[in-house]
Amino acid sequence: MPAETLRLASYGPGLSRDGPGLLLRDILKGEAQVAAAIAVIAHAAPDILLLTGFDRDADGAALAAFADALHADGGPDYPYRLALPSNAGRPSGADLDGDGRAHGPRDAQGYGRFTGDGALALLSRHPLGPARDLSPLPWRDLPGAAWPVTGGAPFPSEAVHAVRLLSSTGHWVVPAETPSGPVTLMAFAATPPVFDGPEDLNGRRNRDEIRLWARLLDGDLGPVPEPPFAILGRAHLDPVDGEGRHAAIAALLADPRLMDPRPASPGGRAAADPGQRGDPALDTADWRDPPEGPGNLRVDYVLPSRAGWRVTGAGVVWPEAGPLAEAAATASSHRLVWVDLRLD
């Protein structure tokens, strides 16, 4: 019996609101931006989808309502869902940004105006097993961590160094049971490498959030996932364009244990920025051109293990024109990235 194709996808649908409960309200009333995100997902119809930037509530009400609305609108049925507690908005009790106060959005373990602000969620057509959550890992415990230092001491203080976690949102290792056999999903969302000072706090944290996966595969962080596996999520870093420590994502893309299917789109190619060095067809985010914004960048990824998979297709949902292009632009600055795989 031939192996079935499995479509994995990562998408930042822009489903984060200014306070708890507001996303559920907008889903239930069929708000236009929510409907646009649903149209994008229904078109791609992934078997397993990671949502980045989706507000989490303790009861999972928003995620359940979104999955129901998606299915009712002709999208896939996702009976298996996962939304672990997020570091985004999780109080730290410390002055993490060094402004003399300890209870602002930047004092949470990951930037957030409330607990679960802009969190992660997995939707799956296939059963998900017990997840291994790496989100509680202290930043200082990552081998080779690039902690910011000023004046020879950790920024902003030794006390912060002791309590800050690496993950700004989350890093999960999740087994899934597909019709062709078991696979492992490695899901994450990293902080943008901007919005900081000369200490480069966010740039350094972004680098290490990406580097966590190589350290895991090296055996430095406990059990090593067996192929077939796939890393999927929002790295918030382009290999060549925009700000940030590009070597981190370039190293992950070149890791011999991984494949880069290089998902592309005609809309990204048509929207190329002046002076862009990377291939615009690979871009996954449509931001304002410099100097007002960072420009269009490749920041969302699906990277399968080299062992255990065969890539049969890949793409980014970014048409040049038409209703789907309008829906993608209405939903989010990010575009959905998908990869089709078969188990060897």
C-alpha cells in the first residue's frame, strides 16, 4: 500500500487581540480578519497546522471555536488540538527589561499584554501524543548561549539572568500518529530580533531560540527525536535580508540532518523589495519597505528531517491577485507555508 501524502504547514494568522476573550468574541461573530484567515487555511488544507500568534485561553475555547468555524466553512476537520501554556505574557516577577518596573509586557517571560497573548496552537487531522515542552528551559542552560552582557555583567542584572527562560513563546516536541506511521513535530515561535537596545537582547535571544533545535538534535537537551521529524514555526529571521543574526537560520537551513524544500510563491516574487538580496519568491511575510519597515522576508519555515521523508511539493499561499490574495493580505502580514511529504 503506497504511503499517503502528509501536508505540514506553519501560519501566523494574526489572531491576537488586545485582551483576553476578545479573540473568541471575534471568531464567534465572524469578524472579517478571522474569516480571511479561515479562507487561507481552507485553501491550503494542511493535515497538521501550526498556528503562531494565536491567543490562548485556559479552556481552549477560542481554538475550539476557530476549528469549528474552519470546518463549517469547508476547511479540514481538526479533531486533535494542542495549545500548551505559553511563555508569552507569563509573569516573571522580575524587571526583565531593566526599566525599574517588574510588571510590564516586556517583563513577562515572552512579550505579552496578558497570559497567552500571541501563543502557539497545533491543529491536526491525526492523533497527537503527549508533548515534550522545552519552554521552561532557562536561557542560561542552553549550551553556547549568547546572553547579552553590558559592562562585563549579564544584562540587565544577575537576578534576571537567573530567571529568564529561553523561549519567548514556546518550543514543543510533539509525536503524531499518521496513517503512514509515526512522525515528530518540533514547533516554535521565536522573538523578533528587534525592539531592543545596543545590548541586542532580542537579537541574541532570537539566535538562541533557533539554535535550540540543533542542540536538541546534538543530544545536549535530552532525548533526540528520531526521524522522521519536522521543524515548523516562525523563526522571525531571514537568511540574508532584514535585521538579526542571520547565521543562526542559515546554519539551521544548512544542517545536514534537515531538508529545506524552499517553498515559494508567485506573489512573493512579484512583491520583491528594491535591493533585496534573497530570493523574493521564498518570502513569507509582507511588511513595509525600508526605511518604514523591514521589507518582505522569509521568516516562517517547515523543515523536514532528511531521513525518513520524501518531499513531493511545497509552497507559500501568496497569489499575485484574486480573492485568495486579498484574503491572505487581510488576514495577516504572514503567509501560510506548506510542505507535502511522504514517509520513505
